[in-house]
Amino acid sequence: YPCLYVPWQVDLRHRRVANAVEEVQKVIRELTLEVSTRDSRFQSISNSGVHSDSLKDQPALMAKWAALLRGKSAFIPAIQVLTPTQFLISVPVRGLVGYKERLTRQWRYYTPSGSRLLSPVREPEKLHQWLELENFLSPAQEWHDARVAIEGDIVPARVVNISILETIGSVVRVAVETAEAQIEVELVPTVELMHCWPKKARWPRLLRRWPPKERARCSKSFGFNLMATSSYHWRLSFSRAEQVLLGGIDDDGGCRRKCYRVIRQLKEDLWCQNSKPVITAYHLQTLLFWTCEKYPRSRDWKDLRGSVLRLARKLHKCATQRYLRHYFISSYNLLKYTNTNDLDVMAKKI
């Protein structure tokens, strides 16, 4: 392996993925712009993150984001690269502002047509939550429409059901041809919530030396997202906070990012080669964050070979134990529904 994964080869893979992201961004930007002209609830992905229409009145937040990215590669908040051929893209929605978290109440369940279910269905996962019109100060009138809301609940399955694209359940997928390959893109309507942090996310944790307190506070200031990835519940996403952590991960001179890229290439080329692998870049990023907490000092990340071996051992342990804690909601196992046979095969290869 050491002779195969020299720095130039890892950098080449990184450049190819970056080029694919640029190509996909251009296509999806035009597509979501067309969607937004036909359905005013949606915005183009160029309005994602701090560029959202609802956040233009927060210049301090935009200035902070620009300062974080100064001198670094451009970050596209809407695009999450799961694998080189599998992207998840959050499509920002407009008209939902002034979010406030409400007290937990008894869950209500419906059929897709809106009929109330009499028998209880399992409650949402720890990464999910309910969303009501009452969560917002003054939701735009189109969100009161019965086509997207049931008894005041904003239902993901109905939000996803837009007329100009074919959908399967609560998922909208498109295929984008790039110069290198065909990319499968999943489009997910997303409510972007700045200056908020969910009560479920008990973070930063006490007595931890990584990340530094100031970077943790900075990460939290960019808030979180609610993504329409299931039929009734909105999944919590912390993509901006994660980008802040990843962007400054080697400010002390360590080699964490290089280790992450090497492990990612080993995973794609040798350990988990399926088009839809059980372990994605998001899993590896989470693994990296946990490892940084355990080894917070810069001297722990000076030796590239030793650091790569450390991450590989931790990935092997996660695969064999079938357990990887979510970084912000540590009571949730990211491998809870993963195919155990695939995990065993990957563990043997590692």
C-alpha cells in the first residue's frame, strides 16, 4: 500500500472529485433555478448556506464565513460528496423564517393522502424531528397550503412532491454526465436554520481539548439544517459546522486532512468498491472527528504513516463492531441500518 498511495495520486483523486463537483454544480444550479421559477418555495442551490435569501440581513455571519474560507478551496454548502459518483445536494427552501424549537409532544402520523393513522408507528430516529408551521414566526402563505402541510405539520413527503420532476417516494434523483463519469445526485429540500442549535446535539462536550473552544463556538453559530430525507420527519444536518471543523483541522500543522484523503482513497479502491458502498465519505469524516478528540495534540498528527494506520484500525473496529457514533448526536449509531455482511467483507479487506 505505501508505494501505491503516494501524495500525487491522492491529490489527483481530489482534483478529479473537485472537477466533478464543479460540473454537477453548474447543471443542478440551472435545474434548481428552473424549479424555483415554477415553485416559489424552492431556491436555486446558488442561494444555499449564507447566500440564502432569508439570511442576507446577517452581514456579520456572511463576513465570518468569508473569513473562514479565505485562501482555501471554495466550499459549496449545498453539495455533499458521499462517493466520487454519488452526491447529496440540499435544495434550500424559502418562506420559513424565525425558527424556534418547541417542546416535544406526542407524535402524529398520517397516510400520504393525509388520513390520520389510528395505530401508532415507530417514533422518529434520534437524528429526526417533527416540523410545524408554529415553529416559525411568520411562514409564507404557500406553506399553509394543504398540498404541503397536514394539520399544521410540514410533511417532507409532500414538500418533495413537486410536479416538474419525477419522484420515487420521498427521494428525487437525477443523473448528471460529467467528463469523467455519470454522477447520481439526490436532491433534498432543506430548511436552513442559522444561529440555532438543536437541543438534541449536546455539543461541544465538556473536558474535551478538540476542537478549540473558539472554533466550536464558531461552528455552532452557523446553525444546522432540516432535510426532507424521510416521509414524515426532517433529518438533522450539520454540514456548515462540519465544514468549519474540517476547514481548520490542520491549523496546528498536523496531517489530519492528508490522512483522511488517503483513507478515503484506500476505501474506494480496495476496501469498499461498490457504487453504493456501506461506508461513505461522511462516515470517514465522522471517524476523523472522533479521532481528533481522542488525539487532540499536533504532535499526534506529525507522522503520516502512523496516523493513517491509526485511522485504518479505527475504521476496522467500527466495521467489526458495526458501530459509529454520530459526531454531534453521540447517542445515534450511523451504522444502525447498514448491511452487516458488507461490513464484515470490508473489515476482512482492511
